Amino acid sequence: MPQQDRSNVNPSESGGFGSKLGFVLSAAGSAVGLGNIWRFPYLVAKYGGGLFLLIYIILALTFGFALLITEIAIGRRTGKSVIGAYKSINKRFSFLGWLAAFVPVIITPYYCVIGGWVLKYLATFISGNGEISAGDGSFFSEFIGSSAQPTVFFVIFLAITALVVMLGVEKGIERISKFMMPLLVVLTIGIAIYTLTLKGAGEGLKYYLLPNFDNFTFSTLLKTIAAAMGQLFYSMSIAMGIMVTYGSYMRKQDSLERSVRQIEIFDTGIAVLAGLIIVPAVFVFSGGNAEALNKGPGLMFITLPNVFQSMAGGQIFGTAFFVLVALAALTSSISLMETVVSIIMEKFHVKRIKASIITLIICFLLGMLSVFGYSAWKTVELFGMQFLDFFDFISNNIMMPIVALLTCALIGWVTKPVYIEDEVLESEEKFRSRKLHAVMLRYVCPVCMIIILITPFVTEI
């Protein structure tokens, strides 16, 4: 089977990763995004500190591993984008490829809008005006409540993303990942070390690492497990078509199993380090009040600027932090857009530049809904949600678990796990986690998907 099969598209247009390091860093860059830097820390705080951390790590090594290696193996074995990949496995599951393809189409636009918000804060701190972003949240609400500035920063972020994708896999995605990922790791470690030197940070560290069993019930355990599994989707780029796409660019001689483990280490390590930055810092700022961490999206754009303002060297600290967040957001947005571009190239037989421009236009039009959803069209709601919140809910809470559940059904019961095992053995003598993969894919992962889908209804009851 050829390494790259893009139907009638010139293979040089799709290209592939030039090295195993390039693949691992690019896939890890896709996984490391806003989910790690912003969402993971506040979920840890919301769901019992170290208890959530423990559950997340266990799930990452089992549930996350099984789904991640499955998607990458599907991509490498078929050599196709997500639509073509599922069709080539089993024509009856062609619809699954289309469903998976719509996930990045929905996520990319609003993700770039949030990326634009990050650029706004980065520009504010770089200009030496970080203090104006602190306060009661009026800076953030006034910013997203206007139409002009959010549009400008959204377009800038979207354009940077599109430019990297236009350069191709090896010259664009791989090259930028080899530069940004080591920088992101160094920044994360450096900022985390600085945070832990702050007076009072020890209490925050204890809260972050030690499990909290206060008010522990079966309901809270169910919510914690569901939240950890949901975070894995958000963080590891599972069920978005991304890993299938990146897998199709992976070289046959590179070890699948070791690569996936390395991606997991990168992804989980950055998430844990982000928690070491945010949780102790907010504890110091709030005088030990854990409620200050339960701000959801407001944690990054409202609470943290106050934290930076309250500490010595906060201007420099804040600048470094938003550089880190911008890098993480960009590596993920690149992978999201690349997935859409690969689909357009394969289905419509167009070259990369043209496919990238088409994707850019689609993302701009859909992204403007999220921009206007907080300003000009803020009174317009979909099922009681603003546009960005609706897109986030429909993709993360419904479409992605369904894609993962159906993938488990296809590989676990129709083709059987041997379909993945054979591809793993293309590049190594033994599949060490073969039994774990089979059990997780056939039995555990489907149950997990059902838990994610029904938990909101069960907890309401």
C-alpha cells in the first residue's frame, strides 16, 4: 500500500512529514492547544483538584491511547483524508467520514476567533498596557462586545494559520512545529518554575496535586470522569479527523506505538505544567479562595490579568504567558485547518493553495457569526446559546463522542482490532499494547462515549 494516496491530487501537493520527530512534534502541536493551557487547569479546580488529575492521567494512558493510535493508524494505512479513509475501510461507514469532517469545519472558525482574543491580550501586554486588562472584566466584555477589534484580531490569527497551511506539510506544518513546540515547552517550564516561587503558591500546589474527597458522591465521580473524558477529546484532537489526516502523512517506517506514547507525554505534560502555572498563581492572588479558579472561560481573560497585575514583574509574566497561549492556539488551529484543506484537495482535486483559500473564506464567514454573536447579533441565540457557545457544544458534546463511538464500532466489531494491529506491525516487531487496545476499543471506549453523551441528562435528573 502506498504511503500517500490522494486520488487524483498530485502527491507533492499533499506531501508528508519528513521525519518521525516532525510528525510527533506536529501531532503534539495539534494536541497541545487552548484545551491544555486554559481549559485543563480550571477543570482540575472544578472537579476536586488531584482527583481529576489522577483520573485524567489514567484515562489518557488507556482510553486516549486506544483512540489516538486507532485514528493515526487509519490515516497511515489508507493514506487518505478523513472522508476517503472511512469509505475505504467500509463503504457502509462512508457517512462517518463526512460526520468527522464536519467537526473541524465547525471548530476551526470559532477557535480562530478565540485565538484572536489571545492576540489582543498579547498585544496589550507587549505594548506595556497589561494593567488595563485587569479589573472587573469590563476590558474583556467591552472588547468582545465591539465588532471592529475582534474582527481584526480574528482575521490576523486566521491569516497566520492559513499561511502556514499553504506552505504545505513538510515546509509549513513540520517546520513551524519544530520551532514552536520546543519554545512552547521551554516557556511552560520556565513560567511554572517562576509561579512556584511566589509566596503562598504551596497551598495552590497542594490543592492542585492532592485529591479532594470533600462532598464526594457517585454523582460527583460520574461528572469528574465525564469531564476528564471530554477534556481528552478537546486536548488530544480525537474524533476531529485531525489525527487521521496527520496519520496519512506519516512515514511507514516510523513506530506508531512509540510515536503515540510520545504525543501523549507532550500533551499531558503541557496540560499538567499549565496547571502548575495557573492554579498556584490564582491561589496566591485570591488568598487561597478556590472559587477564583471556577471562572470557566473568564479564568484566562479576566482572572489571570488580575493575577499578573498583583505580582512583581507581572507585565513580563503576563507577556510570556500570552505568548505561550498564542503558540499553543496556533499549533492547534493549523492542524484543524489542514484537516479541512486535505478534504477539499482530495474531494475536489484542487491544489493546496486553492484549497487553502477556499477554507480561509469558509472559516472567515462562519467565524464572523461568533464575532457578531457577542456584539451586533448578541440578541440572536441558537437553542438559548450564542453562536460560539452553540458551535462549541454541538461539536464537543455531541458530534465528537458520536464519531468516536462509531469508530469503536467499526474497528472494534466490524473490521476487528487486527485492522489496526496489522498497521502497527508495519513499523515494529511487536505491538506491546495490543490487548489493552483491543479491550479499550471494543468494550471500555464505547461505554465511555455513552457516559459522555448521557451524563448531562443524568446529572440534571
